[in-house]
Amino acid sequence: MATFHDLRALVCGIVASVMLGSLTAHAAETASPFGYWSTADGHGVIEIARCGDDLCGQIVGIDRPANEPMPTDVHWRPQCGLPIITDARPTSDGSWQGRITDPRTGRTYQAKLWLDESGQLHLRGFIGTPLLGRTQVWDRYAGRLTPGCGLA
């Protein structure tokens, strides 16, 4: 027959498991590359999402005065909603590798994305080998987006 102490230990164990599971789920959520990211210069917001088994990213926010027209890419398409990260697949080291396109020039580069311990997203664009590239560090976007890709 179970004693009061046995029941109390069981309840404490269940509560601890639930709390640990909640903390683990929160850590996994914050360790995910998915969501809204402020670019290194703070003038753009990129939404990173799943595209099938891959990761992709599109421009969802651009810091510009209200009276200024929407910037366009090299093909004169509006940058709002423009896909810039494509075909990024997970690698064995926990990073993602795919392609990134510079909307101003239309040039496409190989890209590697990874999260550091503090939750910042590192994006390295390169040609051929990651040694020949440049890394930007993006932070999660905590602001608000307005209709038409505005930042609030």
C-alpha cells in the first residue's frame, strides 16, 4: 500500500517532469531558426519558415519612410515577399546549407545558417567554400510589422 510519502514523491516527480518538459520545449523553440529575424543592419526583417523539408526565407519587413516607394529587386519586382533564402537543408553539425540571393544585384551565393548559444542566427554567404565568405549575425525580431512590409 502506498504511503503519503510515496504519493508525495510521485506527485513531485510528475510536476518536475511537466516543468522540465515545458522548459525543454521552450528551449527547443528558441533554438529554432524559424520565425522573424532582424537583419544585421536592422533595416529588414526576414521570415524563416519550412518549405517542405527545407528552410526558406523571405523579406517581410523593410525600414523605409511611409512616403518612399517599395524597393525593388534587380528585376524590378517589389522586395516585399521576395524569397531570398532557398533550398536550405539541415546538416549533421546542426546548421542549414542552401542559397541566398542579394535582391539588389540578383547574385546568388551558397549559404550556411546556424544558431549560437545566445540564440542569434549566423548567416554566412560564400562562393565555393565557407572560407571565402562573409557572416552576418541576425537577432530575433521583436517588433511589429505593418501591412505592406513596414516596421512599427
